[in-house]
Amino acid sequence: MTDHSQQRSQLVDALRKSARERIDRQGVTRGSISAIAESLREIAGQTALWSKDQFPPPDDDSQQARYLIAQDAGKTYALYLNVMRPGKRIPPHNHTTWACVAAVEGTELNTLWTRTDDGSEPGHATVEKAREVSIEPGTAIGMLPDDIHSVFIPGDAVIRHLHFYGRALETLSERVMFDPEAGTCWTMDVGVQTRKADK
């Protein structure tokens, strides 16, 4: 195991342990998730641990490479590194679990949305923009299970961001994606295939 791999494993294990303990004490609240996002921001600041040599960018025909860094045995407390090319867009969606995002390098423009219908009509939804948050080095965001956000990668360089979830993405079968213009919604798929991080 390289020095970077060992340091990364130690920091990630500590992050997941502290997140478990915090949620056990406080539950899933805006405050607890914001605190976890702050811890994630600190790890994202260790840029040498997330380099392109260890986590190559996506191939020419793909805009995103997602690496699973670690997760608990029950596929909870799952940490990923997303490496995305400029122009990548992800429409508005929720997570059905808490989620934190922190920047290693580059900017991920997040738009937060508010659902304005009552959810009673299948396939129908109305959402309104609430605010924009630019996630760049030194910043992070925490979201509750029902929070809705969309993602756009601006600029001209590949970005690297850490995404930390209460449950692994591959288990999230009830996420909802929204089309604000059409007023529709549907079940979201997992997207790109997750790659396993090399130790």
C-alpha cells in the first residue's frame, strides 16, 4: 500500500466513523449533515490523495468517471470520487438519503430546487429554483434525503469532487429525477458504472 493509499484509507475510515457517531447522536438533521460536509471538505483539501494518476479521468466518450472509495458492509456511509468533464449536466434529482459534496479541484455548480406540487399525481411534479451554490475547493454542501439539486460542470477543465452518502448509490432505487420545463418526474437510474478505487 502506497503512503497516499494508507493516508487516504485512514482519513476515510475516520470520516465514516465520525459520521456514524454523529448521526447516532443527533440523527439526520440539517446541522448534523452540515458538520459531516465540513469534515468531507477537510479531506477534499488533501489534493494529493485524489490525483489523476490514482483516479484517471473518464474516457473520451464519457463525461464522468465515478470511483467507490469506501463503504460499510451494509452498503451505507459510502464515499465516492467523481471525476467529470466540463459540460456534464445532471438534471434535478433527490437522493432519498443524506448526501454531502466537497471539491478537490474544479467547480461543480449546484442548483437547489423546491418541489411545489403535493406529489399526488404519478409522473407529475413542479419544481422551482431556490438558489445556486458553487462547490469549489474549500467549499462543501450537505443535503437531506428530500433535497433536490441539479449539477452542471462549467469551465474547461476536468473536476474532482468527493460525494458522501448515507447509503450507496447502487442501492438507491427510489430516487426521483425532475424535468422543470415539462413538469414531469421519473425514477432515476444509477447513471455511469461505478469503478472500484485501486488501493
